[in-house]
Amino acid sequence: MTARERYSVIGKARRRVDGRAKVLGQTRFADDLTLPRMVHAKLLRSPHPHAEIVRVDTSRAAAWPGVLLVLTGADFPIGYGILPVTPDEYPLARERVRYVGDPVAAVVARDERTAEAALAAIEVEYRPLRTIADAADALAHPEPRLHAYSEQGNIHRLQALEFGDVEEALAGADRVFEDLYFYQGSTHLPIEQHAALAALEPDGRLALWSSTQVPHYLHRMMARVLGRPAARVRIVACPNGGGFGGKTDLCNHEFVVARAAERLGRPVKICLTREEVFYMHRGRHPVTMRLRTGVTQDGRITGMHLQTLLDGGAYASYGVASVFYTGALQAMTYEIPRYKWEGCRTFTNKPPCGPKRGHGTPQPRFAQEVQLDRIAEALEKDPAELRLGIVAKPGSLSTNWFRIGSIGLAECIDEVVTRSGWRGKHRRLPQGRGVGIACGSYMSGVSHPIYRNAMPLSGVQILLDRSGQVTVFSGATEVGQGSDDVLAALVAEVLGIGTDDVRCVTGDTALTPVDLGSYSSRVTLMMGNAAIAAAERVRGQLAEAAAAKLETTTEAIVFAEGRVFRTDDPARALAFHEAVIAAEERFGTLGAVGSYTPPPHTALYKGGGIGPSPAYSYTACVVEVAVDEATGWVSVEKVWIAHDIGRTLNRTLAEGQVIGSVYMALGEALMEEQAFRRLPPKLSDALVHRAPSMLDYKSPTALDMPEVDVVLVEDPDPNGPFGAKEVGQGPLLPVMPALANAVYDAIGVRIDEVPVTPGKILRALERKARGEPARVGPEHFPDVPYPEPLFVPPPWEGGDGREIRREVKLR
Amino acid sequence: MMRLPDFELRRPRTLAEAATILAGEGPAARPLAGGTDLLPNMKRRQQTPRVLVALGEIPGLRTFTNGAALAIGAGTTLAALAADTRMAQYGALAQAAARVASPQLRNQATLGGNLCLDTRCSYYDQSEPWRRAIGCCLKKDGDTCWVATASRRCVAVSSSDCAPALVALGARVRLVSREGTREVALEDFYRDDGMDHLVKRPDEILSAVDVPDAQGWRSTYWKLRRRGAIDFPVLGVAAAVKRDTAGTIEAARVALGAAGSRPFLVPQASEALIGRTLDDATIAATARRVAARAKPVDNTDFETRWRKDVATQLVSYALRELRGEDLGAIRRRF
Amino acid sequence: MNDSTRPASPREPCEFSVNGEPVAIACAAHVTLLEALREELGLTGTKHGCELGECGACTVLLDGASVLSCLVLAQTCAGRQVETVEGLADGPGLHPLQAAFADLGGSQCGYCTPGMLMSAKQLLAAEPAPDRARIREAIGGNLCRCTGYQQIVDAIAHAAAVMRGEPA
């Protein structure tokens, strides 16, 4: 990697490379694609939350005029799961349905209306089973068990890790704070509904164009489910009309249209309705939390103990990772000498939860940052100062052995404190107005693929020809975040050309090297490093050829502004394409590949593979609110946010990611809920989504969104491309707790739940008026059979990052 | 995509022609104005009329006259209504129209359509598969009201913004059928029955709304909803007062929307206001009496108890605005 | 009544103008303007996110007014003028709104962009110098999950200035 002080492409505010196509309406999303002889698929979904399938009769539907094919679970003997350890899904249910909306059968017909009409002719006989409605229900009712493989009853997964003796640390604290929190589930709600088009290509290979964030994982699993060699399957990730994690799982409909296209020899398309997108879900887990933290009188943490209980929904999805993420990233932000976390994910009869922006971390982050606000008040300290005193150190290891690289958190706190006028506002604004502060940290990509292997996590190929054209191939997926622009910008920066000179070919398993996908904020760092490696290789060839032409050494060659010239005599220069010609004459056809493998990580204990990242981003946020005490209505007046991005690659895009994160966060903080209605059990087994529509699921409008003041703090990380870290997820994390803290500053009540609704505020105010605790939140934490934790000494207590028997005393 | 079921589309050029079609086709035919309520309902298969009678090409339905009173063609779009300078005297209606849904929907939706809006319920405004997953409900294909399982009556909620505004303004509607035209006071146009909430017969077309002269009156509309756009009201308060030069109230009409299966006038408000001025005590007393009439049930957005709790506040905002307070900052928040 | 028990409605000819050019299609009564644009005319620039009038992605201009094409019957468009995102640019260059969206971050995933642009076009046709609050009102019916709207508001304000001939 080249460290340079001045850059010609990166860091500037710039039109993204795919910007023109988007504003012209020319970007081709999956549902915009049509092929000759294309037919359409619709899915029949379960009306029961939990039932055995007794019988499926498709004969009437198959005979329906215009229907070409009907598929059922019998057509898919092989199951799948995004994580290799939990392959618990089938494209169409076999034997059992587990939520209202679980796909049972599919009809393919000449048009969508015909397919839909014929669904009604499929007869399915069900034998209903007891409904498991939520996490508490799952703990109380081990039977009927949703999945036989679960850890016990309806507990999918239990996890417990302890880094140093936490009870001892709490006993040694001046004060111990114990609080309960609840974080409601929410969904991604990309404006684009998932769509997929499958076809047999002229050579007989199967191709699938889909709104997916993970073409590589889909490629592997499609081959397995269809029983085809992977080389005979092609997955094209279309530009996604928003993802936010909602398209990072494998979708039933993707396998269905692929199988149908195979059977019919015709292109088959499906586009989910909005309601079906709510059933696909894989969104934020509802999590109940207990957090105990010991502090010294001067505001330092002695130890922290976190318990989480997740409502996972009907299938595993990324659930094993999700439960880990509720604990794993808690120790990255502040100095926490000892840390213990216990997690539990339950199975319930609802659409599966999975990764939504921040995956598993916003919930415990909310708990910790609200609790820090309580701690600051109790210790009579300013909450910003308290945090500044405990910010984690650069180049250190976290309590749970993750390597922290650069950390610009203190600067982030300083920025938002200064810009918001924090010191003049906190505890000083008139009644009804308040400010709150919170921080957060997130990974720049997880250091492991979801299936264990020793291969690179991202590959980039670059091709130059004598016209001067530069084409870059990457498996990365453009979900709106700007990954194509990152790719073009990094290559252009290395080669001294403009982004317009770079053509990106991305997200096509038939054409592009493997990239694991757009999830865990991994693309900028991982694809970026691979792109730089590839570009630097061809630059080496160009430099050698140019040096010969210009009669100097390769070290004296500079690439800038579309020219290749001598640093000692800039007038002696080649146009970029002339340098390419010189190099092609010298070396033959020009091309190179680059790949990225993260540095080895130090968390060697069992489970230490979830959470390590090459670099962590940091964010601080101040939210100012006005709260109407008569109605409980919260108005967010302004948000100040500073994000340590390492290095900004495109200022316009980076700021857009930050503001967009604030937006999604405020939606969760104030109004969004993936909530369900359980009908009276005496009358009905029904458990249905309360609001599976854009009208009833409340995504804030332009009128509900405050202006956001963004600062990008640049503390380059040695592992990032030109020092860059992630910006797509981290900025979401501090917003919800900052808002809850601001509400407290405004009116003196604690809402220990997300969303913070006006109804909860009025209830808390009533309690306050009655002299009860001025709080709304969970009253008790359910009994969860957490196992004995794996005991790992933190780095400063010795050991090598592996678990030991607790009684063994190191040092 | 959500798609429409089959139907036959008729596009009459005159009101008489439309009335003849409706008379001939019976209840299987429905008038289609802006389509912003009916078409989503049809896509969800809540209603599947065999014939739609599009009213958009009937010129007379968009006329808008103001003599001593205001006569508004039922086909007037909400956008046109909100933007019309003649509406200045009818603050409640202008504000209500401007707060319906979104700019695009106001460009499409008509006043008549908003007044005939189907009652809404979170157990009913769902797709056909969703409704089947709960065994359907009283309002459509089922026999249980899931909002109140003991209820024999459908409690779906009237969600029109313009209806309470026009009730407060004392409007009347004209209903045209092949048999002629009848006029009905708007407050009598609605029944307290979520399944059958209009007195309009299937063969009748709501053609115009007559609003009495508002000389000396001042009116306003406050809408409670989650977001600054798109959402239906979870409570609507329309208030109109006529005061003498000393500020003493000579006449007052306060109506609530989204508080039951029909918009309704609250007579207790008039009793509490007439003969008094809009002082704090009067406002507080009136607001309490009006709010007592709001009996929200759990079939729309927000916690039911909260909707009940804040009704008093919303009414008092409306009355405070009528006495001339600048509540712009609070309004912007809601 | 079940769809299957009812005869399919016949396709009828329907002529209207799209982006200034006459088009003639034949469609059944149930076909919406959205479906006609995307599926009959191949104009897939107009998007859809709910088809129930709740998201704004399918916004087009009908006789100059922004409407949700998912709730307009194609047959009722006969003789009328439809404008879509494909008609915004005149020639190879971008319309000032398009250029501003592309340059200022008004478009991230790009899916809400066509509808957003059409709402903005109607606004600026009626009000050449809207303030930020007015811009937010005008796009209140267009949901965007990526941007938080701020850069969209920036872009519309900037385009308005350009269209008024003011130095940017």
C-alpha cells in the first residue's frame, strides 16, 4: 500500500460512477429485466404460524389455464442455510410450516395475475401446532419444538463467555449499576422489493439475476440445492434498490425460479409483494437485556456483565452470528477490564430475524450507552467527559482479544460536543428540551468467511488494453452504498486517471473474482485492498515500460491526471494510453489480480472468530430533542454526528452513508416496529404481522427527518485502503441511545426501550408524578439457562487468547 | 406486484349517464373517482366490484362556485381544494384537505372520495392471505370482530380528514341517482357502523358539497398522526366558532374524526362554549368534554390509551388556535 | 368474488402521450398506468415499492400533476400527457435536477430516485424558489430509505437555483 499525503481522486466530493444511470432511470434492477418467453412465478404461503403439512394437492392448479408448472416441497429435497452449521430451510416447506408467510408451493404461469389466481386452487391440509409467540413463550414451552437440532427445546443457541473474573471486578467497584432494556425488532424496508429472474443460458448453464447482496454465497448454495456443478450456475447480483442486510440471506424464491427455469427451459421471474418482503425479513432481533456494570467513583469501568435474550423467529438465518454480535462488539469502544456476556436466541413462529444494519450490536449498544448516561448522572460527571475518560486505546487489544487499530473516538466526541454546543445545553436547556450523547463502534468487515477456508476474502481483477481502457472485475455487490465507486476511485487513484476512465464489472459469478458480498461493512476495506493490490501490479508494469521510454528508473515515474511522467522532469511524459501501449509491447496483454486476506486474529478461544475485523470505525453523536409533556411527543430538532472513517474516499457518499444511518436509526428509535398480533389463544392460533405495509410500518418521511450535521474524522487505519474504514453501519449505533438520553435530559424520564413512543413517555411521566421510578422498560429478565461460561483471561491478565479452566490463576 | 382483479370499466360523460349505469348494474357497480381508496382496497381484494364507473370525465363534478355559500363539486381534487384562495374563509376544510396523505395522492384524490372513504381497521386493511390467516373478520368474510371479540358491531374507524372539517362547517352533500337529487346534512350522511357507514345507496353518486356561508366564523382542523405525511388520522379535531366583537362565542361546532365509525359533532362542545370567550378555563373545560367523547379502540396506529390521553390536548390546541394563538411550532411537530 | 369466476376483461385500445410522444397500446381495464409503462411500453425507469399508494416510487406526472401511477387506470389516461423519468433529460445532457441529484448525493441506491425527481419537477414548475421546508413537504410522499433526504433536499434546492439562472 502506498501512503501519500495528497490524493487526486479520493477524499473529494464527487459524482459517483453509477450516478448518471440512476438519475436517468437506466439502472437495471432485477424486476426491470425481461427476457423473451419469460413467465412468472408466485408463492403460496402458509396461513398458519405453526402447523404440520398433512397433504398438498396441486392438481387443480396444474390444470389451470395458463399455468405451466406447480412446485412443492417435494421438488426440493435438499435444504440450505446461510450458515453451514444451520441448514434448516427449504425453498418450499416440507412437512412443517413455521410462520405465517412460510412458502409452501409455487405456481409458474404466463403472467403474474394468472399465477396468483391459480394459487387459490392449491389445496393444502394442515394440522395446526401450538404457536410459540415470543422469546418468553419459547423459554416456557420447549414443545412443540420448532427444530429438532436446537440446543434445547425452543432455544436455538446459548452462548457464554467470560473475560476475567467479572464478579470479582464488580465486587471491587465503588458502584454497580444494574438495568434492564428492551430493543424492539425492525425491518430493512428497502424500497425495492426482492426480485429474481432465472433462465437457462444458450450454453445450458443456469443463470439467476437477483436483488441479492451475497452472490457468492448464493452461488454455492444454489449449486447444492439444485444438484448442479457450481460451474454450471451463474449468479448475477443486480444493483440492489436498497439492502441494509435484508438481501444478505438466501431467499426461497431464488431457488424456486431457478428450479422452474430448469424444468421449463424458459426464463422465470418473480417479484415479491411488499407484504412478502416483510415475511422474508431477516431484520433486527427483538432483544431483552440485563446489563450490570461496575464503576469507580472517578468514572472508570471495573467490569461489565451483559445478558441478552433474542427472539429469533422461525429459522436460524445468521442467528448464531447474531447472538454472538449482541456480545462480541461491546468491548471495542471503552476500556472494560473484565467482561462477561451471555446470549440466548430462541425460535418463535415469526419470520426469521437476521442481520440489519449494525447486526446484533445496536441493541446492547443502546443498553450500554443509556446506562453510561445513568452512571454519569450518579457520579455527577458530564456524560461526554465520562466517555472521554474511558475511550479505548489505539493499537490495543480489547478485553475479548480483538485488535483495535486506529481509533478517532475522542476526536469524534470533541467534534460533536463543540458543534452542538453541548456544554451550554446539557442539563441547562429549559424543561422540555434536552440533549443526549452516545458513541459506538463497528467492524470494517468480519475477518472470516461464513464457511471456513483459507482463501482470500476478496479478489479483484484488472484488465488494460491499448486504448487506455481500464476494466475492473470484482464480485462485490452494489447495494446503493457506492461499492462500484469505491472500486473505480481506488484504481483511478493508483493509476493516476479519472474514475470515468475505469469501467466496473461487478457482482457476476460468471465474470468476476469472488468477493464474499456486501455485508458486515466489509467491501471498502476488503475489496478496496484487493483493488489496490491489482492496480499496483499493473502500475508496476506500466512504470517499467514508461521508465524505459522516458529513460529513467521506475522509481522516478509518477502517475497523475491521466499522464505518466518523470518526477524530475514532468514535461517528459506519456499519455496514460501511451504508457499502456509501451507496457503491452513489453509484457504482452496487460492484466493483474489482487486479493485480500485479513491479518490473523488473536482471539483464539472458541467463538473468537465472530467479531474480529481488520479495522473498527468509531462514532459519536449528539441528539437534541423537544418533548411535549402534554402529549409525550418527541421532536428531534437536530443531530450532530462525527464518524471516524479512517480516510474518506468520496465525501458525498460518505456523508450520505452517515445521514442515511441517522435516518434509519431515528426510524428505529421513534416509530419502526416489526411487531406481531397474537389473537386471543382461546379463539385462535393466529400470530400475524401487525403492519406488513409501507403505510402501517412507519418509515419516516422527509418531514420527520431533522437536519444532520456530519463530521468525518480521518484517523487512517494501517489495515484500510489508504487508511479507509467502514461508514455504512457504525453511524447508526449511537443515535438511538443518544435520543433516549436526550429525552431524559428534556423531561427526566428514562425510556429503556426502543422505540421511544409518545405513549411510553406519558406513562413514564405518570409514574414520575406518582413518585414511582420515572421509567418505562422491562420489569424483569426471564430465567434463561445460560451455560457455564467459557473463561478467557483478558490480554492484561496473561494467557494467549485461549480459554482456560477458571480455577487456573495466571500471573 | 399487487394487481387489480378483473372488472368492467365504464366511462360516462354525464352525471345522468353515470346514474343510469349504477341503477342498471346494482350493488356490483361502484363509482370510481380518484381511485386512491378503492383501487388499493381492490388490490387487497377487500372489494371486488364487477363494474367501475369512472367519474373523471364528467365535467360538472369539478365545478366550484361561491355565492353566499360554497358549492364544491365532489370531483374537485384535494390539492385543488387546498390551494384555492376561496377557501380562506373555510380554514378547517383547507387544512384538512392539505393534510390528507401526500402531494401525489392529493393530486388524485377527490373531495367526494375522501367523504366516502371506506372505514379502516388494522384487521381489515390487509391482503386477502393475511385476512385468511386470522380467519377473516366481521367486516369481510368472517364473523368475529378481533378488535372487540364480544362486539356484534364492526368498529372500523372513519378516517376521513375532510369529513369532520365539513361537519364542523355544517356542510350538506348532494346525492344524485336516476330518481333525482337529494340533499343530506353531512353529519347525517354517516352511520355508526363500520360495515355500512354511509347512508348513500349504491346507485347514488355524491355530486357536490354545499358549505354554508362562513361569514363571521373561524375554523380549524388538527390532525393526529405518526408521520408528517402519508398517514391517516388517528384523531381529527375540527372546530368552528362564531364570535361577536367582544369575543363572546355566539355559535360553535366541534367535530371529531377517527374517533369512531363515523365523524360526529360534539353537542357538549357547543354548550360549553356558547356565551363564553375562549379563555383558558373555557378551553380546558371544553377540551375535557369533547375528549370524553373520543373512544378509540385498538384498530389503528398508536397505543389506544395514548390516543385517548391526548385527545384533550389536541382539542385545546384547536381552540387555542381559534382564539388567535400562533401554534405554528406545535403544528409543525404533529 | 373470486377472480376465476369472472370473465377476463377485454383488451381495449388506449392512446395517450408519454414524454411528448404518442403511444398506442391495448390493455384490459385492470391495467394500471404503472403496469402499462413498465410492461407494455418497456419504460422501466418508473419503479414500484408497494403498488398501494404508500411509497411514492411510481410517481409520474399526469397532465403536469404528480400522481402515483400504481393507482391510475391506464384506460383513464386516454388523450392525456404522461411524463416519466425517461423524459426528463432533453438530449444527452442531464436535466438540472438529475445533475444535482447525481452530484450531491441525492441518489444512493437510486430506486426512489425516478419518483423523487418527478415530485421535484412538479414542485419547481409551480414554485421556482421553494425553501427547504417546502421541498420537504413536496417530497413528503416519496419514501427513501438510503439518504435521510438531506442530500435530496440539497439537490432540489441547488437545481432550483440553477434553473433560476443563479450562479451555483
